[in-house]
Amino acid sequence: MRELNIAVVQMEPELARMEANVGKMADFIARIATEQPVDIIVFPELSVTGYEGGQRFAQMAQRVPGAVTNILGQHATEFGVYVLIGMAVKEKVETVLYNSAVLIGPDGAVAGDYRKVHLQAEERLVFRPGYRIAPIETEVGVIGLMCGWDLTFPEIARNLVLDGAEVLLLPAAWQAKDADMWRTLLVARAYENDVFIAAANRIGEEPSYTFAGQSAILAPSGEVLAALEEPEEGYVVVRLDLDEIRRRREETQIMLARQPGSYRSIVKKY
């Protein structure tokens, strides 16, 4: 049996208070890792900075690796866990910014990162869309990274699964007004791909947004294994049996029944 213990954290980042947010994340890592076995801890989208940063992201964005990943990498090493954080990332050219999910390994180094492909309207004013979609091979399994609104687009999850992802990690800042759709899409992405999903959605309010929370971990059947139903900070941990993926796919035949030759229009730009 191949087992993976995964935690999703539901937290309220404070807008533009990076030091406080990183400190809170460090506290969560220590608390979770000392209370039970855990292999991966997932934090929400833009948990380092808050979501509605606007032009301030030019000052708040970090390099990878950099100060933030080094600080949280020390905690990942101390407790021997993988940590996924949502943060604004900048390239060597200071004006090139990405809304990113960064996976830090238990050795403290960056194990992989993903730049959000599907940006909502206000995000496009600040960030560039990413384009690379590739799973990350780790000691605990093959991990696929998505971010926030990517959940709306079935192509991201399917692409990652076809390339071998066993668990999809989804840091998010999904709004409360769309909470019903959040739950529906999580179930759909898990079920249609026979894959585990660990989704960490933030809570709280910013000037234009109220966030939904409802962070959850789902089985390949679409069953919700654990969830944080109330809009309050906390976390849930679930032990996943990765061998369930093979059993589920043999049962449903969803992946085997695909007909890629009939899907020629799916990658055309509208």
C-alpha cells in the first residue's frame, strides 16, 4: 500500500502583511506536523501576500528560490514535510510577475513550481499567465499543481493526470458567492479524472472580495474525505491510499474510454 498523509490549511492572509502571513504559515506547519504524521501541507493561493494587492505586487513579489522559500524551507526541513505555498513570483526582469504555487521539499529546497495559467480579469492587470503544465515527481507520489480559477478549466487537471499525476494540489482564493460552484467543480475534477484532490481555499475579506473557505480533500470517486465547512481558520489531514487510483480506473474505465481523435476542437482558441 502506497500511503500519503496530506493536510490542507484554511487561513486568512492579511493583505500586504507578508511577515505576519509567513509567520502564521510557519506556525501551522509546526502545529500540524507535531500533532500527527503528515507528508504534504497545502496553503491557499497568494497566502504570502493576500489577494487584492494590485500594483503593490511589484514590491511584494519574490524570487524563487528567495527569502520566503528559504524561511519556510527551514520549517519544512525541521519537520520533514513538503509545503505548498501560494505567492507572487517575479523573474529577473522586475516587471514580469506570476501568480504561483511553489512546492518546497523536506530538504528545504524548491521541488517545483507552477505559474497560474488561467487569470481572472483583475489578475491580468498584474500577472502574466503561465504556460507550463507538468506534474512533479516526489518521494511521496507524483504531484500535479493547479491554482484558483484553473479549477474551472477541465483541461488543466486532465493534462496533469494524463502525464502521471496521482494527487492534484489546488491553492485557491475562491469567492463566497461562488461557493456552490467550487464544491461542484471539485467533485467533477476528481471524478472525471479518477484522481485525489487537495484544495486549500482562503477565508476572510479584502476590499472587493469575501472568500469562501470550504477547503477539502477528495477521493478519485469524487467523495469528500474531509472538509472545513465553516469560514474559520484551521486544517484537515487525510491519509490517502494511492493504490486506490489504479483500482478506481480499472473499475470506471473513464480514462481508457477516452477518444482523443474525436476531440480535435478542444485545443483551438475560440
